[in-house]
Amino acid sequence: MRSERLHGLDILRGCMALAVAVYHFTDWTKLAAAGTKTNNVIAILGTYGVEGFFIVSGFCFFFLYGETRWDGAQLKRFHLKRFFRIAPLYYFAVLLNLLLHQPVGPEVTPRMLAENATLTFGLFHPNHALVLGGWSIGLEYVFYFAFPLLAFLTRRKAVLVLLTAAFVALSWPWNFYAVPLATHAGDAKFHAYVQIPNHAFLFLLGGLLAWARTVTPWRLSGRWFLAALAVLVMVGWPRGPRFYDHFDVMVGTTRLFYAGLCTLVVGLFAFFDMPDRPWRKPLIFLGDASYSVYLLHPFAFLLVRTLLPQSLGPLANFSLSLMATLVLAGLVYRWLEKPAMGFGRKLAGT
């Protein structure tokens, strides 16, 4: 297992989590009206922030564990560390949802509680999550279940290329037919969108990037990194008709375009060694706390709406919710996530 830490991806992960929070806060506060250019840009950033998580996860695991010799002891270490990285905060968020009676996810039944407690809900349906945004955690954990086998199968990189192509083909019916043709009634469109076949290829794209970085000594300079990032922003800036239904940019050729762009952005950050500057430390901390930002921002919003006057305007609600998210995420990372990860590493003997 490699121990190299890629600070660029840590920073990108934090930015993507923040983009998801901004997307939700903008929608909940009505800060930017549907169909406006601002709303369209934020919708794209929020939506593909989540898709970017999957690509980054694929990159990190194939990069760190791609050459691992899997045996019983290694599997035990891997799954212990993964469980204590994901489960404590997830359980905390579910508990908050239940205590605060937030109407998120399916009806709370013994089966749903069991699926969420074992983190197996993604195998049944990602929208069995009992917390907002939990569907992506379900998919992430399915990837953890499958990763040792994927890593073993793709030790020959030709297999990784073929498997990625196969997963892209697998997503085709969902991307072009199942999701676009589904109705919004009963969240059927969203239920179709979150399915495993519609997202599995993103993890493999991350694996391809990890392989490319491993075999390529070339790295971007700061000037070329900024120039390339500016080009990608200009290429991805929405043009043409404005959209009111955010699913318009989550399906079809538009999704292929932005998923490809997302992959290039992840590659850009992976091939750039972030310089050790004063601004790097807080951005890396944001990346470290990105999981808390992602799962806890709805509770930060609820806290602001509950404690502060209802007369606050959209901008004030948005700004205070964002500040509360960062404070809450920092505290929870420091006092829950970090100790839990340390305990997991101790149990795993690493």
C-alpha cells in the first residue's frame, strides 16, 4: 500500500463537498431563482460535485491499494479501516435525523434500520438511506465491498480499460432511457438516477487516472495547472438554453460531457503537487472535514432556521448556514471522525 498523500485531491474533495452544500442552500433559501444563470451554474457544480466524489474515491483506492496482495489479514485491515471511516459519522447523522423527525428517506422500519446499521442499503437501493445525501454513501460502500475483487481483476491494466468500457456501456440504458423517461412523481426519476449501474463507471474512471499517474513521472507546474483549470471552467460554463429541471444536465450527452469534464478536473488536481503555502493548510482541513460538510450541512441549515428569526432574507440564511456548516463540520471531524479513524487504524494494526 502506498502512503503518499495527494493534497490536491484533498482540497478538491473539500471544494466538491462545499459545492453540494451551496447547491442545497441556494435551493432551500431560494437565493437564485430556477432558470437563472446562477442557478444553472450552481446546479451543475452541486450535481457533479457528488459524481466527482466517486471519481476521487476510485482514484484514491486504486492508487493506494492497486498493487496490494490480498489475503485474509489484508481484507480484515481494509474493511476495519473503511468501516470506522464511514460508519460513525453516518450513524450520527441518521440518529440526528431520527431524533429531529426529519422526513428523509423511506419509512423507518426494522428492515431499513438493519440496512443502514450494516451499511448494506446501497446493495438494495441507495435511496434506502435514512439521511439526506446518504444514497452516495450507499454507493460508496458498495464500491468498498467490491474493491478488493476489482483490484485483483485489474492488476493487468488492459482488464481495467476493458472493465471501465463495460461499466460505461452498463450505464447507457439508465443515462439515456431509464432516468430521462422516469416520472418525477414519487421521486421515480431520482430513484432511477441513483442506481449502481448509473454510477459504477465513475469509480473505474478514477482507477484509470490512478494508473496514469503511477506510470507517468510528468507533473503540472503551478502556471500550467491554473491555465488548464481556467480552460476547463470556460469549456464547462453552461451555454445555450437555460434549464429549469436540474435533471436536464444529469442525463444523456450532457451528462457524458460533464462526467468527462469532471474526470479531467480530478486528473488535473492529481497531476499537480500543491505547494506548501499558508493557504494550503485550511483547504486541506476542509478536505479532511468534507464528509462532515456533506452529511451535516442540512442540520446546520435547520439550526439556523430554528434559532434565528424567520424574517432573515435568503442571503443571510445562506451565509449563516454556510458558516454554521463549516463550524459544525470542523468540530465533528475533530471530535468524532478523527478519533474513530484512529481507533479503526489501531484495530487494523496500521
